Amino acid sequence: MIIDNDVLRERISLLASFLGDAIARQTGEQTIHTIETLRKGFIQQRRAPDDTHKQQLIDFIASLDNQTLKNVIRSFSIYFFLANLSEENYLREQRQALRAQSEQSWEGSFRRTLLECRERNIEPEQMQELIDQLTFIPVFTAHPTEARRRTTMNILQSLFTHSDALNNFDENSLAYEQAKAQTAQTIDLLWSSDEVRTRKPLVYDEINNGLHYFNASLFNAIPKVYRNMKAAIVDIYPELSDYPLPAFMRFGSWIGGDRDGNPFVTFETTELAVLMHADTVLRHYQVLLKKLRRQLIHSDTIVTVAPDVYEKINQYSELDQRVFDYNLDDYGNEPYRRLLSLILNKVKATNQLIQSKGADSDAKKDAYANPQELLEDLRIIRQSVNTHDTAHGEGLLLDIIRLVKTCGFHLAALDIRQESSYHGEVIADIFASASNLPDYHTLNETERQEWLTRLLKKPGTPLIYTDNLTDKTREQLALMNSVATLRKLVGQDTFGSYVISMTNNASQILEVLLLMRFAGLCSVDDEGHLSADLPVAPLFETIEDLKNIDQILPAVLDNPLYRGLLQNSDNTQEIMLGYSDSSKDGGIITSAWQLYSAQQTIDRIAEEYGIKTRLFHGRGGSVSRGGGSTHNAIAAQPAGTLHGQIKVTEQGEVLYAKYANTDTAVFELTMGITGTLKACSSRFVVQPAELPNYESLFARLADAGERRYRELTDHTEGFYQFYSQVTPVQEISLLNIGSRPSHRKKGVPSKTTLRAIPWVFGWSLARFTLPAWYGVGSALHSVKADEALMKEMNAHWPFFSVFISNIEMAFTKSEMSIAQAYSQLCDDEALRDKIMAAVIEEHELTYSGLNALLEQTSLLSNQHNLAASLQWRNAYLDPINYIQIELLKRARQKGDAQNHESDKSNIDVEDPLIRSINALAAGLRNTG
């Protein structure tokens, strides 16, 4: 897809001119003058670098007060909002143009993918089998890389609509002038409103933010995805025209369920999340049912309505009498509308029952027991309508059915996540409360497994005969009871998996199953077979844990009781792979290699034990946390490791980038689904003949890269002091970005205490982007003698080519001149010089190594669209970076002095500082 950058720049310039007008009108011409001085000055600096000129710009920034800097930052931040919106809109138009040309489509579209399937001789029966086993599950998570408010998101959504109209009308038309006025007014409102939060968000706010995307785009996007897939099937595989598409999409969430390191997520928070999910989706069903009732106005005096429709109305006769007590003859000859009115009231009652936590006895009489009952009522209507009006039978009615199949009453399955040692402490407390149980802390791994298995085998729900339990234990047991209650109330799909982070022993999986027993979520039948209502998913995230999968998985699978549990759960074991911590631990190359190897190990173990697996990829927005193209990443998975199902986390600013509007959401979901489809087909995933040689060379790259990375991050004294001073990581924890603390412990951060997300975020903001490339240059140069083989790998091995492409993109976002400026924040000159020498040397090795491998003289030579986008962004990012450096100095001076004099004319430095973080995140786009 070729982007006409002149057209795109023209569109961005028009929106920017409206922004300039708004700023001038509301803050005065002096602000515009300051903004323009910096904008033009840094553009000039990019074109013709000059140290004297740069210093003049830095001095100019230092002369500005906090209020002025706030206005400058806001102008650049909103400019990036507008530029991103224009870029997104332009790409959408390009896709629509390709779609309009029926013989063409973009890489990853349903049409292109199915055409490729045909070309690879995938027969209709095989295609149906692929789709039948297909499950794509994006899981929304809340993480501290997105400071944008819902208010801002709503304004940008309106702006997207107005600017779209602006691009589609003739400039001389009245409609264009109206769209222009609406766009200008909306941008004026955007400048007038606060784009960042003025308080630290609660978990409630984060739940709301996640739900925003369903109302903003996904409720419309989900049916469109199914329709697009069906249209492509009918076109490319006409033999499957009558094939009823399964619900191959599901959604998940961690927001309100992820308690690992977040003390603000309690069992009450989890309950709140479930109720909010249900309220959102059931209210939306009511809107759709009212719309459908206005459409299905067929009269039984003109068309023949199936007897099942009347039977269903009679089945609900008591409700019918109450609903139509004002006029029992209303919709007398319009049975679809009559039945839809009853369905609407039953859906309303269902929501009332759920929101009352099951206490509303009146609602209980009318409520649906489960989504299948609602689907059955809708199916009856559709079958009848299709006998005389297929257009309406296959229209909104079918969309609602597909939406209910996808979202149920729960909207998105809430995963529960907790760190493994937490469960160990709870189990130890429970053991300590029982005189017949040993001291759990003193047991070795084998003994723990034996005791846990013995307790799991006992029939009935275990009881605790004491109130003398720790707060942790009480909270954990309350959570389990809450999960059990909510599953009965909302539906069995309300919760997804119980994810155990930092899994390093088989006993940790058994611990969670035992805790489930206390709430009846796990039970043993009369024949001694174990079953669990929630699958337990171990999360392997450090390099050591990834390497030890071949010891941990067999240890639990060798347990006959656990093997029996899997057989009662579709014989499927879900396993989560952590990209963030493995990259933070050992560097980007060894992380990629160990994740690749882990998937092969998991597949081998699964085959050996005769089980199926569902891989859950914990990817972030940044490349160092597994970011990049979802389609390419999934399609490039190791051959044979994907078996139709995949879960992928969607985090931080990635949520907004993917799901801010319907068209983009349709595109992103499509790309994920087709990537999964390709990865599941042996016709697509063909192992290169030289794969063993390729893997051997990549293993050598990983070893060399890890040595270089650990030399800096593990063996350089003072490295984390340097990191905490030269990046905004300490300030991030004080700002109103996420509810979750950014550090596991207070004080100077270290590799073990610092969470992976702020680790990446801090380096990205300071333009090092170090986690995304450090060690790559040394690795590439260490195998220089095998450069020909590496080039062959890049041409024939998708895993390697996708990896290198992502590294190149992330590396291009590093900016050593700006990183050097941030490094001056380190007060230890010797330490600064030592670390920067290592960073600059590795940067130069990476630059030359990538260009040599890709046979180019400059970065992104083969990715013109991306290169153009980053090029114009840099000139606008530069002033924000230098402003942020100045603000960090002021903030730290203020913190050191502790005697900052109040000046009402000059706002606190924290205000523009948080805005600088928000602005850089908007400009860089995948910072965390």
C-alpha cells in the first residue's frame, strides 16, 4: 500500500491550521510565536545540525516558565493526535479503495488470505476445518503507557468523523464548508479540554477505559468482521456458501482481574468489573433489539410467520400480559415485533438481576438463564423471517446473533492473574491453620506436589476451622468465592483463565487448584476425576523459566490427577509466554530465541502427552515487549506450534491505536485472524530446508546478544542509578497514568524491582529505546563470517525476517543526540561517560550490522511509508524531548530543595511534565 505523503501532509497541515487558530484565540499570539520558534528551530536543526543553534534553542526553553511550557507541550501533543488521526483516516481510505477493486486487496485481508489458500491448493473441506478450529482472543490490559482521558478519546472520535467528511467533499461545496466549521469547532474544544488526568486513575477508571472501545468501535466492528469473512468465503470458496460461520472471535480482559503487584485490585474490584462488563453489553443488546423491532414490521396478514414464533410468545404469556397491559392488541398482527418486545424486556430483566447480584426476585422471573436462551429466541425469529425476507433475516438480526455468540452476557472473559509466591503464602497459612498438615514452608517441591495432590483427591469442599487467617488468605478465598458466584450469575464464560505469573514449579499450578476447591470451582467426582471451572495457565516470563519449561510442564502432566483434569477440559492446556520480563531479563535477541524455543518445546511435550495447547502471548506495544505487526508476528510463529487458538494481550496506547474507531478495529481484528489462519495451515507454515542451520545461527546470535546485554545491565556497577537519573522512570510513578505501582519496591530501581513496562517506557521517552536493540549489533558482528547465511535466513525464514524488521523500526526511533542530552541528568560524570560509551558503541554496531544485513545504506530504505512517517515526527518530537529534560531538572531541583516558593503565576512543574510524557507517547506511538 503506497502512501502519497504530499496528500497526507496537506491534510495534517489543514488540521494543524485549525489548531493554531484555536491556540491564538485562547492563549494569545505570544504562545503561537513561542511554538513556532521551537517548531521551525528544530526543523532547521534537523536539516542543518549546528551546536550553537541547538544551544540557543535549549536556552530559550530554559527561559520559559512552566505555564508557557505547558501550552507548548499541549500544542505538540494535540498536533500528534491530529496527525495520527489523519494518517489512520488516510490508510482506511486506501484500504477501501483496494476493496472497491474486487481483484485487489491488502496483505492480511480475508480476500487476499483466502486467495493465497486457494493458490496453495487448500480444498474447501480443509478450509472449513481451519475455520472451525479458529479462535482469536485479544485480551485488553491496563498498563501505564496511556495517560489519555476518555473525554479526549470521545472528542477525537468526533473529530475523526468530521475530518472524514472534510476529505470527501468538494472544496467549493457547502458541505465542505460545514465540515470545515465542525472540524475547527471540535479542535477548539480539544484545546479547551484537559487531555490528561488531573488525578491518579482508579481501577474503576481503567475498567471504564477498556469498555470505551466496545462502545466506540467493537460493537460495530465485530459483525463487520464476520460479514467480511463470509463475503470472502462466498467469493473465493463458493462451495462453502452455505457454511454457517462459527464465532471465531472472543474477547478477554485483565482490567479488574490482574492483581499481580496491584494492591488496588481486590475481589470487590473483580466483581465490579464483571458487573460493568455485563451492563455494557446488555444495554447495547437493548439498543439493537429496539432497532430491529423497528425493522421487522412484517404483518401476518400479508406474510406467513412460522408457528414457532407464536409458540414462543405463548410461552412468555405472563410477561406478555405485563408488557402489553396498556394495550393487549399492540403489535397484534406483527408477531416479530411482539416477540422482540418480550425479548427486550427479558434482556433488561437479565441486566437488572445481574446488577442486583441475584437479589432482584422480580427480575429473576423474566431474566434469561444464559445467552443460549436468548440465541434460541433470535434463531426462531430468523428462521421464520428467512422464509419470506432473507435480506432482513441476514441483516441486523444475524449481526445480533453473532454478537451474542461472541460476547454472551459477560462481554469479555475476565482473566485472573496473581504472582506464584502469593499463592504459596496463602497455602502455607492454610496449612498452618490445620494441625494435621505439615509446615508448608519446609516442604521441598516433590513433597509439596504430593501433599497438594493428596488434598485435591479428597471428595467434598474442604473446610477451614479457624478465623485466624492472614489478610492475604482472606482476600484470596473471598476472590475464589466471588468468581464462583459470578459464574453462576452471569454465565460460565464470565472468566477466562487463572494466570500464574512467575511460574517456576509444578506445585504452583496445584496450589491454585486447591484454592479453587474452597469455592467449589474445582471438584472431584465419585470416580476420583478432577475438574476445574477455570483453566489454570502458567506464565513463563524470565529467561530461566522459559528454559525450564521442559522440566515444569512434564512434572505437572505426569500427575495422573492433573492429566485427568485436562481430559475433562477439552484436553487443552493454556500456556502464557511473557515477552516483557524475558526481554528485560536477557535482552531482545535471547528473549526472542527463548520464546521461539519454548513454543517448540511446548509443542513437543504436548504431542508426547497427547494434549492440545492454547498459547497466550503477553505482547506489549513496544518491540522489546513483543510489539509490531500482529499479523506478521502470528504468521511467523514456529511451524506447527499454533493449533487454531491464540490469545494476545493488547496494552497501553496500542488499544487506542487499534480500536479508536470502527474501520481501524475491523482492519486490526482481520489482521490478527488471518495471521492465525495462516499460522495454523501447514501449506503456509513450511519449514525452510535449511531451518536447522538457521536455528543454530540464531542461537549463536542470542548467546552473543545476551552476553553484551548482561554485561551492561547486570555487571555494570551503577547502571540502575544511571537509568533512574537519565530517564523519567522515577517521575512516571508519581504521575496520573496507571493504578498499578511502577516499582515492586521503593528506592533506586533494579532489574528485579522494576516492572517491565516502565523499564521500556522510560528508555523510550529518553529516546534510547535501549531494550529494543541493545546487544543486536554485537550479535550481528559476532557472526560476520556467516553473513551470507544470515541474508538467506532473512529471505526465507519468516520468524527471522519479522524479528529484524521490528528491530529496525524500533532502532530507528532511537536518537543518540537526544539520549546524550538526557544522559547529562546523571550526576556521576565517570559513570555517565562509561555507560554512554558502551551505548554509543553498541548503537554504531547495530546501525552498521542492520544495514549490512539488509543490504542498504540507511535505515528503513525498504520501508518507505514508515521512514516518511518517522522523519516528519522527529522534528516535532525533538522540542518535547528537550522541554522534558528541562522539566526533569526543575522537578528534581524542587524535590531536593523542599523549599519551593509558591508562585500562583507559575504552575507546578509536575503538570507540564506529565503532559510531556503524554505528548511523547502520542508521537512515538509504541512506547510501552
